[in-house]
Amino acid sequence: MVLDTTTLRIAFGLMALVLVVLFYFSAYRVTRSPYSGWWCVALLFFLTGSACFLLNGTAHQIWANPLGNVLLVLGAVAVWTGARSLRTLPPRKWPSVGLPAVTLIAAVPDNPATNTWAGGPVFLATMSISIGLASLELWRLDRSYSRMRIPMVAAAGGLAVFYFFRFLAFIIEGRNGPIFVTVFGSAVTTLVTMILLVVVSFSMAALSSEQQTRTLRVAASRDDLTGLLNRKAFMDLAAERLADHSLTPHSGALILADLDHFKTVNDTYGHAAGDLALQRFAEACTATVRPTDLVGRYGGEEFILLLPGAGRDRAQLSVEEISRRLAAFPADAGVGMPTVSYGITTYGNGASDVDALIGAADEAMYTAKALGRNRAAHSDRKP
């Protein structure tokens, strides 16, 4: 049976259009998940790119073919970017711009007015790379994600391999080679892509919904002003860390921090200045601590840190670095950053009571204030 490429491309375009509408109204408008948004963008690129190829054999082929190649590569890059969003990673700028640019540069001098495969090898290679990167990102997802990611990994990986073998066949045989035309021709590729899009549609919707759920869960655990863990989230996570020694060391340090004379900052310069001081201190903390540490806003101008594996000296160096970073922020409208008093307590094997650790750190913090503020004091009490 001979596949009519033009008819398949029209069918592919119609299917892509239907999927864009369905995904936008049933997934993106409902969940506002970045993943579903990037999928809608990808489908629009695939739709318009495929439409460009309908101008083959006309006077518009000279610009339509190179543009079609670029749009399809942009669609594949959007799929990759959407997969990265599931891991809360930003788009990669250089590949996102570079892969489409290379595709265009390769096509323009290759006689696109008469050659429907102008820049073909580069186009096939960039498609394989982009879709392969999307499959890799999906594979790297946390295993707690829905199992629906598995069909996405298989579909993206399979399509990346298909484009890689298209590339090899094109290099070895050329565009008119029997294997390339029969197995990897435009008609077969369009049909394969249509089938895979249908397969992944259900997985995409499930992953979009799960991304929204995870986003809401994270938002519920964060302090609105500083972006740090809120008090409840910190207490829950700290209790988990202390209880599970397979994930964290048996010893560590807990630190309470209080911004000195914070009420004076609010009363003198206004609450906007106070909010800025809180945000700057949060930034200083996150820039200092390790990924395994916990940082939260305990309440008002008080903050709390849990440093698993840190001893007395390590905790002291951490608070000194936080204060150094805070003081280094430029004064805003003449308002300098406040100093900070810290209370530090260390714990050893067997510690499991977060409240007891906080009580010991709180006593040490008041000692620091009594000694003149802008310093750290260590607790001698074993919680």
C-alpha cells in the first residue's frame, strides 16, 4: 500500500489541532501546569511545521521547507522543555536557540527551491537529539511520579531512535535510497508520529495533573514572603530527618536566628523595609546552607535551621557566613540590614525530639541577646 504523504500531513495537522484544543481546555486551563503549556506550544509548532511542507512543489517551497524544518525542531525542543519543567528546571537557552538555528543555517544554502530535503541530515540529527533529551529528562523524573511517565519515556525514546536511524539511512543511501524511502520516508514518519501522539496524550494529561498537585503541595509548605519552609513544614521535615538515620547523619545542629531590633526597622522605615530585611536574610540562608539542610521561617523575624551532620564549629561558621552575606546586601533607600542573634544547639545519636532541640537553641539565642546581640551563643544543655 502506498501512503499518500500529503493526505497524512493534512490528517496529522488536523489531529494536532484537535489535541491542542483538547489539551488547552482540559489540561492547561484547568491545571495551569507548565508541562501541559509546553505541550500545547509543541503541538502548535508541529502543526504549523507540517503545514509548511504542504507547499512542496510550489514557488513557496524555497522558504516553506526551511521554515517547516525549524518549526518541527522547535516543537521537539518544546517537548524537551516541558519534560524539564516536571523537574522544575528552567529551559536551556543555548540548545533551545542553537538547534533550530543550526537547522535553518544548514537548509538555506542547500537549494531549498528545488531540494525538498534541503539541510536534511542536520534536521534529522537535531530532531533525534531534541526528542532524545526529552526522553532522558522524563527518565530522570523522581520515581514517585506517576507510572504514566513510562509510556512517555518509551514513546519519546522510540521516536528519537527512529529519527537517528532516519539520519543514518539518509547519510548512507541518500533521500532516494530504497530503505530510506520505504522505512523512513516522510509518509511513514508522519504516520508513526501520529500514532505516538495518540499514545502519549493520556500520559501527558496525567503528568500535568500530577505536576499541579506537586506544585500546590510545595506552595502549601512555603512561607509566602521568604519562600522558605513554613513552621509546620519545617517541624514535620525535621522530625522525619531525626527519625530516619538512613537518610541523614546521626548528629547535627539546630539553629534559631532572630533579627535584632526588627520592630525598630518596621517602626522607623516601614513594613516594606522590614519585609525586605526578612527576604534578604532568607536569601543569605539559602545561599549558605547545603542541599541537605533545612531552613524555615519560625515566625515573625525568627528563623530556624537544621544542619544534619554539622558539629559546633560547622554551625558557627555557617551563621558567620549568613551574617556576612546579609551585611553585604546594599542599603535600600538608606536602610541597612539588621544584625542577627543566633542560638545553636548540637545533637547526637538518639536525638528525636525537635521541640527539645528548639528549647535548647532558644535559651542560647536569648543568651546571645543578653550578651549584646549580633552574635551566636551555644547551648550547653543536652536536649
